[in-house]
Amino acid sequence: MKSPTIAFFGIGSVTVTILHALYQNGIPFTILCKDKTRMESLKTPIRFLGPNKKTTVLNLANHLQMIDLVTLPFDFIFLGCKNQSLENYITLTNHVLKPDGKWIFIQNGLPEGHFLSLKDKIMGGVVGWNTQVLSDGTYFQSNVGSLILGQTNGKKPDPRWHQFLEPWIPVVTTEHLLGFRWHKLAINAIINGLAASKQSSLGELFLNLKSRNEAIAILSEIKTLMKKLNVKEEVVPGSFPIQKLGDGENALPKWIRHLVLIILGLKYFKIRTSMVQDLDHKRKTEINFINGEVIQIAKSLGVSVPYNEKVVSEVLTLENNF
């Protein structure tokens, strides 16, 4: 069977990690550029440091193409942008996606829910790793993490994604994308949202008793929403069930929950997650699509989520002070 054609529109930490796996496996891919300046910048090789501590130099010059010069459309297009730019990225790539092709959303939050009219043309990708850009420009993937791929129509994606990305990225294909999405939303609400509100690394966050209590309260609010929506949690490999960390049914003893967060803080002590880095560089965050998404859903259900509201208020205040 002929391999599908794969493209990327928007290059950042997550997309670089995915194209690194394709690059290593010799799978063809195209990077779409909307302006020549960006195209020229990507001709400079990218250094990628994986969790195996080995550095790979990615020469992407032969993978670049101006989007307005594309002659053959693609089966899959990874959209590497923030949630707030998704609609624009869809518009810009609509003419280069095959009629039966799919956009792959790798954003945080619940992005597929904002494009229900396009559900047959969307795949969701839940990312289980952290990649950040070091001071010398190297992309550093700090942990081995899976890519969970699911279709919004409930069908399993093409199983060939395993051979395209593994062993560099373990792949999970699922019929239960929403369960993984909610799990990752909850995790991001603390490691991104709460950490951003305090502008702290994960070590600073989870080695602080008050912050751990706030994290558990945030997870408890999300756990309540999931129960009301009848969403069954699907745990991202290597992560920990929200159902056991949040208060209420199935919760572990509180001292164990604190211990789990302490271990997480020690393991990733220096990591400043993406939203924290956005504030470090005085960029707008995706807070409205993480904790803000929780707030909007809670309002529709008549549920109070004061801890998530506090996080959003504090992050927006920091943004407004830029």
C-alpha cells in the first residue's frame, strides 16, 4: 500500500519532535511555508536532543515548500499552532488537503470540539512528552512520551502510524480520543495553568505544600465535570490517573497524592512548561483553552470551579502587564 503524504504547517517544539521521528525512519514529509523569510530560516539545520541524550541534526532544506506553490494535496497535515490560530491555519491549508484527507490537531485542551462541522476531516493528537528550546537553540525532548491518535468520528486511525513514528515516539491509536483529551486537559491545568500563574518550574510548583493543595483542588473540579459529562478517563502512558489524584470517589489517600506530585516535581525539577515559557518571553498564553475551557464547560453545567477561575485571572493579569 502506498504511503500517505504528510505535511506540517507550523514548526515548533511538538512538530519538530514528530518530524524528527519521521526523519529518522525515512518517512517522506513536507514542511509548508507561507512566506519566504520563514522558508529561508528553516534551511538552517535544527539540532534535536532526545531523551536518549543523543543529538540529531535535522537538515530540512529538501522538505520545504511554499504553500502557494503546492501542486499535489496531502493526506495528512499536522497543524503546529496555538489554539487561537487554528481557524486561520485551517483556512490557509484547506486547498492543499485532499478531499478525504485529515488535519491533525496536536494542540492542548479540547480543540476538536470547536470545529464540530469538520469532524470527519480532523484527527486529534494527544502529546505525552515535553520538548523545549534550550538557550543554544537546540530542541530538547526531556521525556519519552506517546502520541495518542484518534478520530473525532470514533474510528481508529491508520495503524501504519506505528511504523511511521516508532520507536522514536510510541503511538497509541484509539477510538476514545475524548477520554485522553480530558486527562491531558486536567494535567495541563496544573503543569501549565497553575505553574504559569506562579511563573514557576515544576520543581518549585510541586515542592510547595500550598501549590500542591491548589493542584489537587483544580484536578478535583475537573474530575467533577468529567463525572457530570460521563467522560471515562483514558490515561496517557506514563501519566497518573486524575480519578486517583482528585478528591472524591476512587481518590488515593491524600498523603499519597501529595507524594505523587512531589515525585513529579523532583523528576522534572527545572522544567518550565510551555505556558510558563510563554510568560517568560512575554507572549500570550493558551490559558483560555486550558483552565478557561474548564470554566466555560463548568458554566454550561452550573458547576462552580473557583480554583480554575483563580488561575485564569492570575495568568491574564500577568499577560496584561506585558
